[in-house]
Amino acid sequence: MRYVCKKTGILIITLILVSLLAFLAFQVIPGDPTTKLLGTEYTPERAEALREELGLNRPVFVRYWEWLTGFVTGDMGMSYSYAMDVRDVLHGKVAVTAVLAIISWIIVVGVSIPLGIAMARYQSGRFDRVGVAMNQVFMAIPSFFLGILFTYIFGLVLKWFTPGKFIPFSESFWGCIGYMIFPAIAISIPKIAKVAKLLRSSILHEMGLDYVRTAYSHGNSRWMVIRIHVLRNALLPVVTYLAMSLADIVASSIIVEQVFALPGLGRLLVTSISNRDFPVALCIVVIIAFVVVFMNYLADIVTQYIDPRVRLD
Amino acid sequence: MIDKKNKTFRAGLIITGIMLLIIIIGAFWTPYDPNAMNGAAKWAKPSFEHLLGADNFGRDIFSRLVEGAGATFFIAAASVAIGLVIGLVIGGLTGWFGGWIDEVLMRIIDSITAFPSILLALVLIAILPSGKYNIILALGLLFIPSFARIVRMEVAKQKNLDYVRNAKLMGVSDMRILFVHILPNVVPVLLSTVAIGFNNAVLSEASMSYLGVGVQPPDPSLGRMLSEAQNYLLSAPWYALSVGIAIILLILGFGLLSEGLGGDGNA
């Protein structure tokens, strides 16, 4: 319990530091936002008035504090390019990215763990050798290229879905999931290869330890040894990795959303960066950063819960 | 096990070697001028004349691919070099001197490496002054923490070995011990990290340019070609496919090299 308290304390401090750094990073950007906002109506007096209105004249830490309290209560400021609240711009986008990430994560967990176990079980057999080689190749395929490949094969040739025609939740739940399954698979394939490889080598490492020899001497078969004795130890690093990989998945979805024209956070982040719409970009970066930090926190807690020997302080 | 690592290393060496050879030849000679437009060849199918066909302006795709791969390779090499040099200095000094600066720096580096690199790269691209080389700078800055960490770890490990104590007793200066005596012993571990860094750099460059925030037209890059090719998937699927395979081969080659050198093949 003390461990959880301590970790939670560190979590809160990290969240504050991360948001402060992100906020400061977006303050050093060269160029004055008022030039962009006013466009052709720019005059020095108007710019000054607007700066006053947006509060750009006040010290940076005061602005940070106001921004943070606003962020937490849901008042995230104004978007530069849409002339509406950042919150309204983000509306609906978070859900798209979250659903995409969760579907991808479920696929990764569901496929990679049986795959890794099977490869270790039949170590050096044909299945294992093919698997190891395939893993190596699939780890090298960027998920956005897989996305393009899927668009061509399943979208254009087989016509299983219409590329670029995203079906929102509100229209049809299953239609939406059906569209999302392709980007989700594109995101998960390289991750599956990584996790399966990690699990395989983790099991094989455990197989060389003394307790395994003891388990064998009790008359267990290789499969029994793996299932009953080895697996719970070998899964430990994998569980940690899986918890943290959700952050990676969100990062891949930034690019894959672009491939499939999914109206999610990642796509919005890219447009807001190209349009230099920094209030929106800042909010998205902080949201994703919070997810990353929180998943790391969760990974620590889960690891400690499974194996009390681990105390990372 | 050693045998297996050797095989992996050799496979990586062959793939990377062939890619490098094509890139180097491509720097001096390509079958066609990569930017020459030729109305007659518009959407030419792959043939002996145009190995991978031609694009919407009748430009030879193979020549453009070679040029793009060269550009991507250059960006990756330059950004890894920036990350490596700065990381080496930071990691070396903190590992050698230790103390609270080391503690604080390592905590910061740990938290930076926890973030997905594409997210950090996007933030850096947004805040750096725009220019042709800002993607190199952004990626280079991004790689500093991982290099610094690995160098620091190795230096801290070597610091208490006999040969270092010996050198100290003989009155060799700190800087000389660090960069002349210890550094060569760090190189083997570093090589595998460099290969992984390369891997990440190629992937990041391709992703950023694909998203339109990396290399800008008219400069060539594999990522940009892929986003162009995506518009013509139905009429010229081989365009996207060939660009994608070039990216995969670059990443695969360096991944195998890194693994053969003793890394785990992913960062």
C-alpha cells in the first residue's frame, strides 16, 4: 500500500512536470499567434488588444497555472484556426483514438501471447523457425505501410470497406468497429511480432534455470513445465511491456489515422501542427503524454502486484 | 547461440550492403534524371525501360526511389551522428563524475525515453524554426537521451575496473582516461545502439514526411513518395509497394545488424 501511495505521488508530480514542459515548449515557438489570428486585418493596435484579450502579456507561470486549471476543468482555451473552444474541436476525436487503441491492444494481447508460448513450446521446430524469421520481418514493417497495403487489398481490390469513408459510432456501432478493424490490425502486427519475440525469449531464459530442472525431474513434460512453472515467471516482463505498449499504440495511431482518414486525435494533432494551431496541439500532446505516464504508472503497480519481489524505487 | 547471432549479423550485413551500394551508385548515376518529366512515359507500367514504371508526371519511379532512399539514409545518418556525439559527451561525463547532476540527468532521460518518439518529434518539429534541416535537428535531439544513457551505463561499469585505476595511478588526466582509455571499450555496445538508432531514424523520417511535416517538396524522401503513391493506389499499386519495400529493407537490415551485434533489435 505504501508502494502505491508513493507511486501515486510520483505520478502526480510527473503529470505536473510533463504538462509544464509541454506548455513551455509551445511558448518558445518563434512567431506571434496574433499575426495568424488577425490575418489581413493586422494592425499593431489590434494585435496589442488581442494579446491583452488572450492574456499573452502576463508572466508565463501565471498563464501556465490558468491553463492547467482550465485544462483540468475542461476549459481548454480557444483554437486559433477554428475560432471555437479547443474542447469542441476535440469533441468526439478522443473516443475514436481511444477505441482504435483499445481494439489494437486487445488484438496484440490475444495473438502475441499464444504465439510466443507456441514458439517456445516447439523451440527449434519448424513452426518456431518460421515464426522467428517472420517476427524479424514483421517488426520491420511500419504500420502505416501496412495500412496502405490493407487499403489496397481489402479496400480497393476486395472492397470489404470503403477507404476514407469512416462510419461514426452514432450511425452504426458495428459499422464503426468494422471500419476500425483494419487500422487496428495494421497497428498491431508489428507489435505482435515484438511481444511474441519477447515472450519466447523470456520463456527460453526461464527454461535454463534450476527450478525447471527440478520440475522436469518430477516427471513433468515440457508443456507441463512451461504451463505450470515457467509461464507465470516468464510473463512478468511481458505484462510490463504490454501495459506500456498502449502508449506506443497511441503513437502509431497518430500516423495510421492519417492513412485511413480516421477523424481521431492523431489526425487532428498533425493538422494543428501544420496549421500552427498551438492551443489544440498543446492539449493533444498533453492528453497523449498523460496516457503515457499513466500507463507506465499502471505497469509499475501491476508488476509489483504480480511479483512482490519487484520494488522499483 | 553465437552461430545464430552470426547468421543474423550476416543477413543484416547483406541487406544493408546491397541497399548502401544502390544508394551510393544512385548518388552518381540513376537510369533517368529523377526529376525529368516525360509525358510519353506517364503511368508507364514496370518494364525493362522503366524498372518500376513511371509516375503521374512520367518520372522514372526507380530513379526517384534510389534518390529518395539516399535522402532518407542521409537524414538518418546525420541525425544519428548528432545524437551519438552529444550523447557520448553527456553520457561520458555524467558516468565518470557521477554525483547529483548525474542522478537528475538520468531521471530526466528516463522520463524522456518513456514517451513515444514520434510524439516528441512532432512537438520538436512544431517548435523548431522551419527549414530544410530541421528534421535532422529534431531527430538528432531526440536520439541524445538513449545514447547518453547507454554510454553512461558502460562508463560507470568500466570506471572501477583495474585498467582504469591503473591509468589513474599513473597520473593520466580524467579526460584522457575517459575518451582514450574507456571509450574504445564502450564501442561494441554502442554499435548495436547505433544500428537501432538508424532503424528509428528511418522509421521516424518516413512517418514524418508521410504526415507532411518532415521533408518538404521538392526535396526527395521515401516517406513523401509513399504519401504521393497512396493517391494512385488503384492505378499504380506497384508504386506504393516498391517504396514500402525500400523502407522495410532499410529497417530490416539495420534491425538484423543490431541484433547480430548483441542488441535486442528494438529500442
